[in-house]
Amino acid sequence: MKHMKSEDKLLVRALRGETLSRPPFWFMRQAGRCLPEFREIRAKAGGFLDLCYNPELATEVTLQPIRRFGMDAAILFADILLIPDGLGQPLDYIAGEGPVLEPIRNQAELSRLSMDGLHDKAGPVYETVARLKSELPENVTLIGFAGAPWTVAAYMVEGRGSRDHANVKEWAYGDPDGFGRLMDLLVVATVEYLSKQVDAGAEVVQLFDTWASALSEPAFQRWCLEPVQKIVEELRKRYPDLPIIGFPKGAGAGYANFAKTAGVDGVSLDWTVPLDWARDQVQPLVTVQGNLDPRLLVVGGKAMEAEARRILETLGQGPFIFNLGHGIVPETPPEHVARLSEILRG
Amino acid sequence: MKHMKSEDKLLVRALRGETLSRPPFWFMRQAGRCLPEFREIRAKAGGFLDLCYNPELATEVTLQPIRRFGMDAAILFADILLIPDGLGQPLDYIAGEGPVLEPIRNQAELSRLSMDGLHDKAGPVYETVARLKSELPENVTLIGFAGAPWTVAAYMVEGRGSRDHANVKEWAYGDPDGFGRLMDLLVVATVEYLSKQVDAGAEVVQLFDTWASALSEPAFQRWCLEPVQKIVEELRKRYPDLPIIGFPKGAGAGYANFAKTAGVDGVSLDWTVPLDWARDQVQPLVTVQGNLDPRLLVVGGKAMEAEARRILETLGQGPFIFNLGHGIVPETPPEHVARLSEILRG
């Protein structure tokens, strides 16, 4: 039973372009703060990074939602900022504030980063992937992931979450060659990091570009689309059959061009994307994934169910993976996730 | 010279659908913190609300950027939260934090609001419009404005700026009838408030829906698009020739449907909107306005100039108003605004 081939699993079939009568589903950030059993392990682990780098506990929290809700895919429990951490940029998580890094805003600060320690630092993450591969139910697809370079750079330059991304945008707009060196490093690091995940057993990878909406069109092209193209191209050389999902959150009408040119197999849609438009302009090009507003999962009831069914009806006629439009929020009642999963399992 | 007709001014001609060889321009939030002469008046006025409600000073800060940069339009200096203030919801501005209101989250709290005091409270704003009308250079169009109901409701329910708009979305998604009563009140209040601005001399009005991107598609339709439709419909009955601009920031691919169905003459595009797409899908329906990333105005130089020229070339072939994709940020060097204005005056 452990030997069901990747290509026979629902998620991979959808990403190969198959229209399935029962589309696969998973939820972004499905391992996380909405589950009491997660909070218990989190408390046991110490800090958030300690949990990311603890293969036993990271495996456990990845498996928890699969046991409860029976999704078709599990996504590795990790964080998009493990790459900067692995490159040598000091990283901390502060309660109530989120990630805090020592900002990198010039060539001197950039020159302190190095690929040398990446795999050592990320070793426990690769081990988590290997453990998951052997412990997951045989029909569940294992997804590896990384942040896309633009979003990772945004955190690296700002030093924390930001509303306006003033520093990173001023660097990217004002000194594109200098900023490009940081981005080049991130492209290389991301390829290496994802390759190790694939070597360890990840069957699909997703690139999260949470801050894609910060950039105007030519900058989106250069700093969101092109780095993803490069990563996809290099991964394809190494793993010709690896399905890859891109998530340029907030790309708006730019989703169509992203789907056309990024080279990915699937595109994850945020909850603002109109469904008819996605069906007509994006789904003919790639498999689409999405896009329930996570806030509807908090609200639950008829509002959630009606929207879930509308999404299924509109996008389910083509290659489609049901998901949220962004991550589950901590205050989501687990019983709403259970109800949605029940609807999606059909 | 004071009697140049509205319909002969560049901004109104563009909004009537004319393609102009030198498109008109103005900048969102052009009166504001990037100018030292503004900061001087602001300090003199006392609090931010004191400035909004002081016709002499509000007129002065509206005129300041016109004197410096020669834009084709002046926008009334005011704030989108003057409507809640006029409806009786206590409002304060706290330095470093922005607006703070006593949140309204249920029918009992909603029932405390009333239209009765709106015009008394907003009287000084209407007086500012009247003063501006007589003091503006004759070729400059006077723009009045209000927040669109969804965005105003978001502040009223959250009580302050919010990243996730959890409370207002949970109310809107979970109890649409109850939330609809707040929205109905805001539609009526907005029509009355804008009508008084038009009576006082506003030649164009703009509706700002800053948080349009918070909502998923059916909710965008109901809480962003429909209220704007109702406001436009009522204003058209009263002022058949009034040009109206809508700004559903972050509407993404939803901009096309908004342009098609909102009933507005112009649509303001945020900086993420791809220009070719806007030219092909939006500009055939309405005049487009936008969309330079305000951060490029901070950076200045070649990056700013190249993008400004790209916008002019792509959108200048049809009915078009040059603007930013959102408001000027405080740290913008005024000399960059001067340089951009010089380019735009041709």
C-alpha cells in the first residue's frame, strides 16, 4: 500500500491537467494554530524555529490535520524564512510580532550571506520530508515549499512584516543591479533548498509569493515572474516530472500572464480573483488552485458552504485543486474545517 | 477668467471620454505631509480633524500643491472618516497610529448613529469647497470626494486601520442583512454629503474604496460594487452631468466588471494593474486614471521617469488622467513631484 505512485494520486493528476470528478483539496497552512493538538506540540517545542527544525515534531504537526480532516495533500511544516536563516541572516520570532531579522539593505550586508551553511542548517527540514514520505497515508501527496525570492527578499530587507515595503521597493526600484544580486542569491538558494526536499521525497513543490501585490507591473515582471521562471527552469532540468505550483498573491489581472509564462503546472489564486475570469483566462493555461476566503472558514455555516460550492461548480469543470485563497487564520473553529472537508470529500 | 466652464477643463473633457494630446494630471493626497508648507499649517491647526473642519486652512492646504506644481485638478482637503464623524461615531486621530473610532459591531451600536447632525458637522467642509471654487485658478477642476461605503464601514467596524478586517468581514459574511443596514445608511449619507459638495462647487467627485481587495468576489459585488452603483444612480438623478470617478483599489481582474457596471465615468487604477490589460479591458469602457507606484515618486530619477512615460504612452492613446496608483507618501521629496509635474505638463 505504501507504493502508490505519485502520478496516480489525485493532486498530481490534477496538476498534470486532468479534470477530476472529485477535485483534490488541501488548505494552506493547514498545520497550525487553529488546532489544539498543534498548540500543544508548539508549546513543547520551545520557539517557532525550534519546531521547524525538529523533524519528529514537525512531522507530527504536518500529520495532525491529515488525521483529522483527510486532505489529499500534506504540506511540509516549515517557514519561508528558513532560507535567510540558512544563508546566515539572524532570524527570530517574537510573540505577537512575528519574524524579526537583522535587515540587509546594501552590498556590504549582502556580502555576509553565504550558501555554505544552507544545507546544514536546513538538514532537519529535509529529514522531516523524509519522515513524512514514509509516514503519510499512501494516497496523500507530499508538498514541499519555499517562499518566492521577492517575498523572502521583502522580509530580508525590511527586517519584519511591512505594510508598504518601503525599503525593499526603494532598493529594487532605485538600484536594480544591486538588488538583483540579492535576488540571484535567492534564486540559487531556492533551487538548492527545493531540490533537497524533492530528493528527500517531496512530490510537488509550491512557491509562495505573498507580497507580489506590492510591485507595479514592470517590477512584478522582473522581481516576481522572472525569478520564478528561473527556479522552475532549473528544477525542470533536474526533475523533469516535478509538478510545481506558483502563488503570486494579489497579482490581479497579472495572473493570466503569470500562468502563461512562469512555466508552472498550477497557479494558486487568492480569494479576490473572480472565478469566471479565472476559468476563462487562467484555467485553459494551467491547473488552478483556490480560492475560498479564509475568513469564510471562520464564519462557517451557509455562507462558507455556498461559496465553497460556487467555487467547485465554477472551477471544477477543468483541472482544479480546492484550497483557500490564503492561509487558515488561528481563530478558525476546527469544526468548520471538518465540515468543509466533508463537503469536499463528496 | 473665473468663468471657464467645467466642460472645457481638461479633467472634465477626459472624463467625458475625450482623448487629449496632453492628458490632465493630479496626484492622490496631493495636499499633504510631503510639503513643508502643509506641515506648518497642520501644526497651526491643532489636530488633523481641526484642519479638516477649518475652511480657511483646509482651503489653503488644498491650494498649496496647485501653486507649486500646477496640477489640472485640486481635490478638497478632507478625510473619508468625516461621514462616520457626522453620523455621530466618536472619531479621533492618534499620532503614529491614525484614526481611532469606537467600533460599531451590532444593531444596538448602529442605532446610535443618525443622519440628523451630518450637514451641521460637515458644514465647514462644504464651506471649504465654496471657498476653493472661488479661489482656484480658472483652468483647475475642483474634485470632491468621499470614501466608498465598504471602506468607511471597515473603519467604523474595526475601529482603526486593520490588516485582515476580521470583524467587518465576519459581520458582512455572517449577517449580511444586519450589516446591510449599516451599508444602506452609508449609501444615503454619502449621497447627501457629496450632493452638498456639488452644490458648493465640486465639479467632479471621486469615491475611494481603499479596502476593496479585502473581499472575495460575491462580497465585492454586494459590498463594493452595488453601493457605488446606488450612489452613482442617485447622484445622476440630481446632477445628470456630474463626472464620477470610482477607485476600487486592488480589484484586480474585477476592475473590468466594475468599469462595465458601476456607472462611473472614470476608474482609478492602483499600481498593480497591468497597463496593456487596462488599455484593452477597461479603457474601452471608461476613462482610466492612474497608476504610478507612489514609491517611484520617492525614488525619483530615471526609474520614475521611465515608468511615467510608459504609462503615458500606453494609456495616453485613449481617455486618460495621469495619477498615482495610491496616495503620495509623506517622505516623498517635493522636487520629485516637481519633476514629474514638469514631464506631465509636456
